[in-house]
Amino acid sequence: MNSVDASEHYELGTTDLAPSLLTVIVDTNPHAWAALEGSLPLSRAIANILVFINAHLACNYANEVAVVASHSHKAAWLYPVEQASTENGSADHDGDVTMNGDSDGTAATTTQTNKYRPFRIVEEQVNRNLQALLQSTAATEVRGNTSTMLAGALTLALSHINRRTIAWAVEHGGADLEDTAAEVGTGAATTSGNRFSATGSDDERLQSRILIISVSGSSDSAHQYIPVMNSIFACQRLHIPIDVCKLSGDAVFLQQASDATRGVYMALAEPRGLLQYLMMAFLPDQRSRRHLVLPTRVDVDFRAACFCHRRVVDVGFVCSICLSIFCEPPPGNACLTCGTQLDPGDYGATPALLPRKKKKKKRVNGASATGTPISTPTPGP
């Protein structure tokens, strides 16, 4: 009877897949955004990023998001953060809560209540915390520093991903990051095409990925080469892809991060189309990317930064013990990291010139190779 009236269709149980956690790292370098003021101001970029975050949250009601600001002198959380305000209003200096029906200019608050609550919370916290970060930045901190704290932002993102993955595993019984890393270490993980897939744990644990909105150059952050590479290796081991949306400048280390973690790297030729690139290239999660043809980058810059002067080098000296890289022989030919005595050899000396051997001319049918006929003696009478 169930097959006749299709009752069995409603009796089938469905299993929900684990949600996706998106961590967005926004490069808020004041020097780089000042150069982009004519094409893409920071305020418009933040508005486009918020629309992209809302689209991510709308894909699944259980999806999560985190936003980190990589500023010139520190990395700060934009969302989620602990706030003193309540859902219906904000607390004043006496601790009293300003309700929506108060006459102290609550028209904007009433308008905000018409928005979807997760969208409103993310928008309010990101705008408020970003404004507080920019206002708290002193002129001396910006004047002598043109880099961005990318290493600190990646560390905050990895810590938040680890904490949320463990909480999801405890609550829903899925696999955590340590289980996935253990499967990788024992060889249980397989490679499907150009992307990693861990057997049995990818669909069980919280799907996490990192998106970097970068505007700074790699030469400015060369002094962070070691902690940035350590974060990249951690993401590679834990199967956390790093997507990079480059708005300006060169990105040597970010190209390596995207290539090592099987992420998406895109350098925008026109920053005005930021929202379109975010929605079309960076919105799909790991499960959706298995069925899509993603943009790939072939010409990856694999240059490294030296450990002595933090300069990006093409050719350098590598310690055979700790694999430290130096742009020139260190003082005393001793490794600055482990102290091993190095032998740079005769690098830089002028090589000795060997005399070239003269080639013999070949004879072709009684003639030389140059075509001059050979005269033969005439016999006498």
C-alpha cells in the first residue's frame, strides 16, 4: 500500500552533511588601500565582502563564518567578538539598555530588525570593529610600517578553526582535525584529481577553508616568511584550502599557499568586479568543488625569502642540516639557525678558461671543406 500512495517517500531518513566554516582574512593595510582609493575604496570592498558572506550563510542554515583583519601592526578579530550590547539595544555608560522604542534616534535600529538576524549580526560587528580598529591606529604605527600582519591573521584563523572543529566533533560525533591528520599520516587519505580527499572523514567533520583578500606585496611581508610557511604547512596537513583573492601587488607566498593547499588563486585585473569574482570563484565549498572546474594557476612563483635579510631570492645558499636559506654566505660560514659550519665552495670565483681545440677541416672528394681545390704536382718529361 505504501508503494501505491507513495507513503514510503516520507519515511526515508535524510542525513545532513556537516556545515562549512569560512574564515575571511581581510588585508586592511592603509598604504595599499590608499593606492586603491580611486578604483575600489575600502568601504565599498567591505560592502562587497559582506554580501559574499551573506551568500555563504544562505547556502546552509548551519554554515559559520569568521572575519579577521590583518592590519599594519596587529591582527584583530572583526567577527565573532564578545560585545556588551544586547539584541534589543545597546548599553549606555550606566549599564542601562536603550530599547528600540526610545526616542534617542532608534530609527536605524528599527530598520535593522527587518534583516535576517545572522546577516544583521555579522554586518554590525564587522563595521563596528573595523571602525574601532582604524580609529585606534596611531599615525606613527602606519608611517614606519608598510606591511601587514598576515602571519598573525593565519594563526588566529587556524586557532578558531581548530576550536570550532573540536566543538562540532564533540556535539555531533564527527571527526576532528587530529583524526584527519592521523589518517593522512597513515596513508588513508587519497588524492582525487588536484584536490585532497580524506576517506571517511571529509563529510563527517566541519568543512573549513580560509579566504584571504590581499592588497599588500610579498616584499613587505618577507620578514614573516617562516611563520607564514608554517601556517601553510599546517593547513596542508589538515586539508584546509587557502583561497587568495589578490587585488593589487605581487604575492609570492600567497601563490605558494594556494598551490600547496589546493585552493583557488585569482589576481583581479579590475578590482571593481570584486563581488562578481567572490560569488563565482570563491563561494563553492569543498564538496561543490569536486564537481566544478576551478581556475588554476600554472606559473606559480616558488621563490623563498632568505633567513638573514628577509629578501626574496632566486638563488641562495641552503643549510644541509636545517634547510635555512641565505642570500649570501653567512659570517664565518656558520648557519645562523643551527650553527653548522657550511662550505660554500668556490662560489663567485672566476672560472678558468680552457683552450679550445681546433677542428680539423674535412676533405670532400679531393677538396677541402672551404671549397678550395687542391693542386696536384704535374709529372715532368
